[in-house]
Amino acid sequence: MGGFFGTVSRIECVADLFYGTDYNSHLGTRRGGMATYNASDRTFTRSIHNLESSYFRTKFEPTLSRFAGATSGIGVISDTDAQPLVLNSHLGRFAIVTVAKIQNMDELEQHLLGQNMHFTELSSGKTNQTELVALLIIQGKTFEDGIDNVFRHIKGSCSMLLLTEDGIIAARDSWGRTPIVIGKKDGAYAATSESTAFPNLDYVTDRYLGPGEVVRLRADGIEQLRAPREQMQICSFLWVYYGFPTSTYEGRNVEEMRYDNGCMMAAEDDTEIDCVCGIPDSGVGMALGYAAGMHKPYQRAISKYTPTWPRSFTPANQSMRSLVAKMKLIPNRDMLNGKRMLFCDDSIVRGTQLRDNVGVLFDDGAREVHMRIACPPLIYGCPYIGFTSSKSDMELITRRIIGDFEGDPNKDLALYATTDSPQYKRLVEEIRKRLGLTSLRFNKLETLVKAIGLPKCKLCTHCFDGTGCCGH
């Protein structure tokens, strides 16, 4: 996936930009970049680093002095292309970052090449989608017109920040699949994917951009360039997994949602257990709510070793990802021994890591291991944002099992996605067996939607039930 941060200020903004971008690091693992504009000498400065073997702060901190004097800037943590890009065009000079997943890249690439345009920023031999977005923008008569051109042509999603010589333009995806939050403080405005970036930098949340809304940020205010659409399909998985606990989207805080989600699930669970534990990190908030709902103690029977181990899907190789996942989660044998444990986790994608973890829990003395999942089974791959590193729907444990059952992994998906249907029950039981669990329950879609607190037609739930734009 990815996240970005941009700020424009009356005074030097480099520290805010550096830390604000870093607060998006949980959203991506491959590349980080910053671009600034120094109004006094009218210069753009850009830097991009590979983050696959290190962290954003480690790579950028030693060279921050090169950005000195800048009063506006944008930064990005990306799982896709190298960015920001800096361009000179008939619209003026600008830098751009995107959080995007463009399904019709090949079609748009051929369309632009047919207009005698060219691409210079190849990423792993492929067209850089941020450059493609930039080329679509410069086809417009104005920045607003160019952004509208992007929204008309792409299939998928795209939110972006443009650093211009006259402030920062923030444009949220036309369906609002990914968020942009605006913050302000005395003499400065900021735009980011994660409101987590605001508190320690003394920004307060000013507003949430609506779907397709475009604004220009200057140090002294906001100018709306494009009004928001009414229809929205923000990704429900942001609250389930990707969002940092202290972040808020559409007025709904991530940690509060996870707590309420667990509490609601627990109200329907009469399993006899001794205690509840969350799988760090994203399962913890849910588990706290689950423990409260079941009136059982919360215990940290698993802890995450954070000083050296990065996120589990950082390595490209699946076996290395599994090794990292195993090494960073340390079970507490003294707390597990002889206990009937209920664990909460955000989701089951491949199931590989969870299966290995369950084996360790029993080996370390757990008498029973019950698993509760914050969302419904993932049946469909996501065409809109990159929330997993899966390259194919067949990497999903659900689709592999459906293929085993039906001889066709695409057969009767709607039935398997329907809670408590015979097909659904058979699927969940098979997952339970393969993972070696005492019991397994997934959340109901209705409960998840209620916990988020937005109407279902405002949420994208495609990965659970196959619906796209407002049910289509």
C-alpha cells in the first residue's frame, strides 16, 4: 500500500515533513522519498531511498541538511514505485506522490505512448504509475483539470499530493478508497494518509477530504478546487488491519473501532476459556474488547519483539516472510501452560504464519487454542488497493480450499461468502482443521460494518463479499 504526508508553512518545515512522513511507515516497506520547495531561491530538492533493508529515519536523517530552508514539502512511504517525481510542464514545476493501484496501466501506457509521450521512470522494468498519473495531469489546462483527467481515466484508485510553487494540492481518490486528512497549526497546514502524524507535531485535525475532493494548501489557509462526490467506498480493511491505532478516518478512530468490534463479537461467544490474547499488533485492540465482552482477563501470552524485526511481509520471499513472522512473535510459556486460550487476529490471508504459530502455542503448553478473526473470510482479491503482497487470488487460503472442494476455485464464491451457509460452514471448518485450531470464528460482515459506524454503501467490502462500487 503506502502513505504520504505534506506540509506548507511560514517557516522551515523540514522537521515536520521528516517526522510526518515517518509516521506513515507502517503503511509501506519498499521505498521512501521526500521532495521540498525552497521559496527563497525557487528550488526543488528530492531524495528517494530503498527501505527494504532499513527504516525511513535511518536512511533520511543523515542528509536532512540538504533540505534546509524549505517551507513546503511532500513525503511518501511506498510499496510500489520510486517517488516523489519532479517535473517541469506547461502547468509549472511540481513534485508528485501517489497512493494508488491502477488496474488499466497497460491500456493507459499505450494511450499515452500513442500521443508521442514517453516514460523515463521505470520501476523494475515497468512503467512507474506515479509518472503515468503525472503525464495524465499535464494533459489538463490546469492542475484541477489534469487531476480530473486522472479520475476519468484510471481504473482502481489514486490519491495524490502535488507540491507546486504555490502550495500543495491534495486530491483524494474519486471513490475515497484511501483517506486524506487535513491538519493545521499556527502558520502551517498539512495533509496526510494517517492522522497519527498530527499530535506530536502539534497539528490538530481540521477536516477529512471527501471522495474526489481537491484542495490547495497554503500556509495561511485552504482553497477548495474540486467539490467532493457524494458516493464513497473507503476501504473497510483500513480499520481492520492497516490503520495505526491512534489514527482516525471519517471521524472513526481505529483503536475504538477494534475494541468495539471485539466486544460485539464476544457478545455472541459462549466458549469456555481462561483468558484472551491479541496477536500483536493489529489484534490487540480487538482482543481487549473481546476480553471485556466475555468478562475474561486479557493476558499478553504473546509479545512482539520490536527492536530489530521489521514487518512480516517485508521480504519478497514467502519463506523468509514466514521466518521473520516467527522470530518476531515470542510466546510466553509460563502464561500459556495449561490454559484455554482465545486469540484475536485481524485476518487470515495465506494461513501459513498462523498455522506455524498455532503449532508453537500447543508445543508451549496451551491446552486449547481458539481463534477469532476481526473480519469475514477473505474470498476475493482486492482490485482497488494493495493491502496484501498476494499476486494471485489463489494465494488466499479460502480460494485454495474452494478449489479443493469444487474442482474450481471460482465456483459458488457468493455462497462461500454468505455467513452460516452450508458452504461457509464447511469452509471455516476446513480452515480450522488445516490450522490445527480448537475452534475458529470469523466476524460477520454486519458486525464489522456496525463497528466501523458508516453505512455499508460508504464502505468497500469487496474482499469479503465481492461488491465493488456501491454494490456493483
